[in-house]
Amino acid sequence: IFASLPGAGVRVAPRLLAEWGDDRSRYPGLPAVQALAGTTPVLFQSGKYAYARPRKSCVKPFRNVMYQLAMQSIRWVSWAREYYDAKRAQGKAHATALRCLASVWMRIIYAMWLNNTPYDEALFLAAKERHALRAA
């Protein structure tokens, strides 16, 4: 499953397997995995001041391997490069854009992991189109 990810190669794919594991009942849902990997932001509030900041309480090797996958995917996958460039155009920092892309990869990998299916870019692009039509 993890070796089918574009850009994962011989170094990232084994690390993904080590962090995700192979027990499908390990995580109660996608938000738990995203929080564990630190790809979702945490809302910080103090008085009238509120902003989202990166999650500090997470499994650092898990976060690192997701960042590595995001970084490699912008070299190999056109939609990932477009998503990263769009985040950068919005004024996001490099690390923030990678974290956002890693969060997208988390959703894709979670679905692959639950269904025990390899990555299929055509399937992802079709789902992206269906989502775009519903959002419009």
C-alpha cells in the first residue's frame, strides 16, 4: 500500500508502514490519526486573540515522515504541486503549505489503509472532481 504512493520510494514507504502499522482497528477515525501525526492545526485563544498554530503534541517521527511524503509528492504528482503552489500563493509559509498537503495525503492514505488498496491517481482525481461539483 505505502510503496504505491508516488515519491515514497525505498526510504519513506517503510517509515510510513512503521508509523501507520497494519492493525486496521488501531485508530477510531481519521481525526485521531491526523492529530497523532500533527498535520491538523490547534486553535489558540487568549482573550480576543485567536489563531491556529501547528500541533506540538504529536508523534514527531510520524509528522516527519508525512512532511517527507508531502515534499516528495510535489516533485512527482501534478495535483500535489498545484495544491502546494496555491497554498504558497495564499501567503502560507513553506512548512504550513507542506503541513496542509500532508493533511490531504493523510485522508488519501487513511482511505487506502482501511480498504487495503494501493494508490490510484485516477480514483483520487475522480473523487476530487465529484467534490468540486458538490462544493460549487
